[in-house]
Amino acid sequence: MDLSKFATQDNSDAGVWTPVELYGKPCDFDLLILGDDADAVQKHGRKSLKKLKAAMTGGTKNNSSELDDEAIDELTDSDNEAVLVRIAGIRGWKIERKGSKVISREEEPVTLHCKEIKNDTESYKLLIQNIPALKDFIFKVSRDRTNFLSEPSRN
């Protein structure tokens, strides 16, 4: 039996273009999202665990179980980095709909507060800071391995 259809590593590393949906509504942009099995995501996970270990052993106040403010800030930043490492691209669309059906679609720049969102980390930071629900969406897509199967799931 050929198990290739269950392979997720290559697609996780390359990422998949995913139409963004927030609060149950389609947005007119797609994100290229890396899967949890991607090498970059795995590397970031190991780095985050090392930071957590250092914070738990060296970043405590008076050897108590409380983390100091600096350690908490580092861990919060690490959560944002965990989202950022999963974003590999963005593309916007000018979409015309009739009801819920798309009748035309052409590429268009994505903007936030009149600022164009580019394919760079600073733009992605701006997105997740201003639209925190994107974090949940990105994690949900990234963690669902069926999104990265070599052959689409029939489930």
C-alpha cells in the first residue's frame, strides 16, 4: 500500500493558500499558512520551549514559582512569533458576490488603516495586532493536518 496520500511534510513546508474567514464571514484575502509539521514551525517550537525553560529556572522572583514581568513579556512575544512563523504570504482579492456565490474575483492589494499589507513580518505583525482573531484562525488551519495532505481528505 502506498502511503503517499497521508504525507503532510512537503505541503506543511510549502504552505497552503487558505481563504480567510473571521467570525463566520469570508474575508477578501488569502494567507499562505505553514503547517505544524513544517521545519520552520518545529524549529520555532523548540526555541520557545528553551525560552520557557530559561524563564522557569532563571526568570523567577526570589526562587518562587512566579515569573517576573520580563519573562512574561518574552513568553507573550513568543506566542505572537508562533503565529508569525506560520504566515508565508498574503494576497488580496476584489470580489463581487451575488448572495454567497462569487461571480468575479481579481487580485487587489490588502490594506489596513490605509496602509498596504506587504509580504513581510512587519505587515503580518500589524495584522495580528489589529485583528487578534487571525491568530486563532492561523493556528486552527496550521494544526489541522488534513489541510496539508498530499491528496485531499474525503471526510
